[in-house]
Amino acid sequence: MTLPAPHGGLRVAVAGAGGRMGRMLVEAVLAADDLVLAGALDVAGSAAVGHDAAAFAGQTSGVTVTSDLDAGLRQAQVLIDFTRPEGTMTHLEACARLGVCAVVGTTGFDPEQKARIGALAQRVGVVLAPNMSVGVNVVFKLVEHAARALSRGYDIEIIEAHHRHKVDAPSGTALRMGEVAARALGRELADCAVMARQGVTGERDPSTIGFASVRGGDIVGEHTVLFAGTGERIEITHRSTSRQGYAQGSLQAARFVATRASGLYGMEDVLGL
């Protein structure tokens, strides 16, 4: 089922509007000709609550940041959410109740939460992706092709780096890269992932996929998938120097999901990959 095109621009709400990513999303929505900022949410106690959503940029949006979900979503057609798993689940329950589609860039969901998202997506359209960057999603496809072509004689290691404030590791993007590589090799990541090494580990099992995480400073996000063979190495790397790429990809996802009455989608669907 295709929903009618919105009148006057697609009405978008932003969760976590007082945070780093939330602020960038607010700016991106305000700058887009075909989008309208229709709501801004943040947790009770946030310094942003009660203030104009664009006040941090010295602008006036006419939208006040609120911790009241119904008030923040009432005028919206799509919610963009880059918060924490517990908060996102609460937001998605409200979206399903109110008929608001969602774009979710939150990472760190457990299997039960992922299953619940799938159930909620039967009621409203949801785009769920560990990384909204167009470039990263192209990298996923490159990793898939490389894993198939280098299936023998190459060890796979995934190295990711993020800022000191990131709370989960490995990153959702790194895990998705591992899932893509494992699937291309006919494996399940849960059965072959090695998340840490310490002490006398013995020789490397060639069927495993290793992960390493770096946390420090203000690193926006860096991911490398290393295929290490005998006499050569192939590295597929993506480096983010700004969250702008995530924001623009999120807007593409919002435009996509607004035309879907229900269903769970990924960025590969949004980008036609």
C-alpha cells in the first residue's frame, strides 16, 4: 500500500533532539526544501526540553523540544531516532499506536528487542539500519563481494574506532559488516565471531571473524574490514569526518518509509542495493 504524498512537505520528528546527532538532524530537516520539522523529543531533565529545537544554532524553528511522546509525535509522519535501545523501543511503541513511521539508527538492540521491532513494523513502516550513511551501505556490498571472492586463504578482521562517548562495542556497523561477510561465506556470525583476544590464544582459527574496537577523542566513526592472505592484504575502509552523512542518509530513509504503510526495511531497500 502506498500512502498519499504529504501536503506542504513531509512532517518529521526528531528523537534525542538535544544530542549531537539530534541537533544535526534538526538542522538537516530545517535545511531541506521538502521536509518540515514537526516534533522534537528528548528525555525529561534534558537541558533542551522546553526550548526551541533550533535554539542551539541561534535559529527559531517554532517547535519546542518535549519529553511528552504524544505531543512530540502528534503532527509527525516520520520519526527519526538515534538514541538508546530502551528509549527507541518506547518511541516505536508510540509510533505504532499513533500511525507514525520510523527511521531507526540506534544500535545495541538485543534479539528480543529486534523481534519486537519486527512485530511493530507490521503496523507502521520502519527503516532499521546500524548506519544510515550512503557510503557505508555501499561498503556493505563491497564486503559481500570480497568475502565471496576471497573465501579461501584469507582471514577476516574488522577494526572500528569511535569517540569516547559511544557506549556499545563493537559498533552496530562493525557487526553488520561481520554479518554480511559471514553470510557470504555461508556462516552465522554468532558461531564464528571473536570479540576479544588476550593472553595465550593459540593459532588463529581461519573460520573466525575477529573484531577490535577503539574508543577515544571525537572520532566520528572509522571501519576497516581486513582480508589478510599470504603475501597480501585487502582493506575496505570507510571513514566519517562528520555526522552529516548519517543525517542525509536518514532523510533519504524518511522519504522512503513515508510511502510505506508497514514493513521492516534496511538502507539497502532505501538505496536500491
